[in-house]
Amino acid sequence: MQIGPSNPVRGSKSAPVTIYEFGDFQCPTCDQWFRNTEPLIVQNMINTNQTKLVWKDFIIYGPDSNLASKAAYAAGEQGKFWQFYDLLYTNQKAIDSGWASAANLEKFAQSLGLNMTQFDQSFNSDKYNALISTNFNQGRQAGVQGTPTFIIVGPTGKSVPVPGAQPYSAFQQAVAAVSSTG
Amino acid sequence: MQQLQVIQVLRKPAYGLAAGAIALIFGIMLTYFSQFLFFFPYLVFYVPPEESVTLGLDFLTSILSGVVIAASIYGIRNLRKGGNQAKGGVAGIVLALVAGACPCYYLVPLLAVAGGAGGVLSVLGIYLNSYQLPIKALSLALLGAVAVSLERSLRASCDISAGQGTNNHLLRCQPSV
């Protein structure tokens, strides 16, 4: 598992442990993890430069998931991927119900104060299709079977997969396991 | 106040144990699929604050499944003594298994990914995922209806008497008319 140049990273790139999140912006369980576990990881692991979080799409929930990912990447070009990520999960509603329609995603982009001409140009292009497809294939190769799935990789390359919206304690154990030299 | 016949069945050690074992199996299965129980990479039981209703429904479904299946087995085993119980028993087991399987719709999107079936299974999974609580509530209602039906069936054809001086309650079924 590697961090590609187009993969958004939350936290310091030099943090020794990497948490790869295979997610779908329409996945309710991903949202559950975002609300309950991620804040603790950000506070205790990312802000302390112990870990970094890397987003990888694993789109299984429908066409609007694809749009949501493309919009997040388009926001990322203006340095606001993670703000858009937060906005998507915070506003998540029923799957393919229109909350992640192209029109709504543009509203989200506007609310973040993005340059809309630049955003639209990127969002309406096909430039992220290859990245989304690569991420999905990487997930399958890594044994991902559903969302969210996290793969935690330590400084020596040792990795532990954490499937599902598991609590902070599971991540603490996994990070400790991949950080140990034994 | 007259005791419930289903409870009388469960007072027989074999059926009480069977009900407990079945409830435990269903409980583990449902909490696993609801992502409250994790086996990998570490054994973790975790209920997010907003999911307590789902956990409650899972527990009730598990307990009721154990009761309904054990009482249904009793009905089947008394086939020669009371035909109605046998019919009700088979129906009870089938319905309890269906009700228990309903909340396992979580498997559908996973199957779509694992099997590459995509399309139809994914759409079905997405549709079912949007109705998590109603599906679980429906399962519970189905089990409740089966339990009431079993109770009536047992009440109609069984004569219950308690063993004097012991805790063993004997449930004697008579041929149904």
C-alpha cells in the first residue's frame, strides 16, 4: 500500500504510521465512524504527528458516491479536500436521495468559498476517474470487502486491517501493534 | 393468573437451554452484522451512542428467536400427540429463521463486491440499507406474531400440570380435536 501523489493526506506526511481509509461518502457506517471515532484519532494521533490519514475511495453505494468523490478531489485542488470531506459526512443523508447530486455538491463548494470556475472545470471533467478506479482496485487487492475498511501501516511496513466502524480503542491497539519493532 | 404455555415449555431444562443457546447465536450474529461486535483484528464490543435503539431491537430479536424456535421444536416433537403444534412448530422455526435473517441485509453489498455481481445486488443492498430500523422492527413484529400463534396453539391442545414438590413443570399435550 502506497500513498499516491493524488491521495489526500490529513496530518503530517512524516508521521510514522499511516491509516488508509477505504470509504464511500454515501456509506452510513463510514459516517458513523467519522462522527464517533475519527475526532479522537485526529485529536490524539494526527495532531500529535503519530499518524496520518489517507483517503482512498471504495465506491459501492451508487452513482452519487462517484460525484461526491470527484467533488472532494476538485475541492482538494484548492487545498480544501478535508474540509469538503467533513462537509460531506456532516451532511450525509439517505443513499442517492439527492443530497450528493451535482447541484448540491456545487452548493457545498460555494459554502467553502472555493473558486467556482476552477471547481466546475475539475468537477465536470473525467480527470479523477482513473484515480477512483485505481483506489478501488487497490482496495480489492488489499482484501477490502466493504466500507469503511482501514489499513494501518507502520514505519516498517507492518500492517493491520481494521474493517468496519470500530471504536478508537481498536485503532490504538492496531497503531501500537504496527509501531512495535518486535 | 394463568401462566404462559410458552414459558412452561421453557421451564423444561432441555428447551430452556436450547432457547438460551439459540438466543446467544442470534445475538452474536445480529450484533456482528450491526457492527457492534468485531472479531478482527481484536475482539471489541462497541455501541455508538446513536445506535442504542438498533442494539435493543437486535437483543429483543435474539431473545424472541430463541423462545420461538425452542417452543416450535417442542411442538414438532409432540407431533403424535398434537398435529396442530407440529404444523405451527415448523412454521414457527421457518418464520423465526426468516425474521432472524432479515437484518442480515448488510451482507448484500458485501456479496456484490466479493462476487463481482454488482448491479442488482448493490441496488438491493442500498435499498435495504436505507430501511435498517423498519426492517429490524418488522422482524420483531413477525416473531411476536409467531410467539402469539404458538401460545394459542399450545394453549388449545396442552394440559399443563406442575410436578408436586419439584421444580419440574410437566407439559402434557392431548390430541387436538
